[in-house]
Amino acid sequence: MADERAHTWTFLSNHGHVLLAVADDPEARIRDIAERVGITERAAQLIIGDLVSSGYVTRTRVGRRNSYRLAEQQPFRHPAESGRLVDDLVAIFRRRPENEPADGS
């Protein structure tokens, strides 16, 4: 039983995964974000709406598509992490080019 439960949760919520997908590719379509996170397009759309209405993401219409950008310097919502910025989380997971060292130098 414990082994089954070990595979049913993750450290990041779907909101966190969507936030990281937007950080990685601001021009991604909802369909692309949903596929990357492993959720439905409707769920991705609702999560983007949550992130926009909470001020973590801005949405800009570009032609017939939307572009999403992370708002910088936003604190985490939970009191246990309120002294940290979402930027810190994004920095941990941001994809780097293969030839760039992990320490940024």
C-alpha cells in the first residue's frame, strides 16, 4: 500500500508546473502547456486564469494568440514560504542551454 501511495503525489502542484511551463516558454499555447504538465487544456486554462488574477502571470494578446509572462518579485502565497519569491523557484527549474554551466558562470 505504501508503495502505491508513493507514486500518487509530487512536490509541485499543477499550478507550480504551469508556472514553470510559462517561465520556460512564454509563447506556448494552452494546448502545449497542458501537454507538458499532463493535464487537460481546460485545467491549464483555469490555472492560467488563477495565476493571472493573482498577479503571478500577465497575459498579452499578440495577434490571435496570447503571450504569458511571469510577474517578477512575487512572494509565495503560503505563510510558510511568504519570505521567498516565486523567482527563486523558477531559477531552480529554469532550463539552461547545454553548454551553460550550472553556476551561471
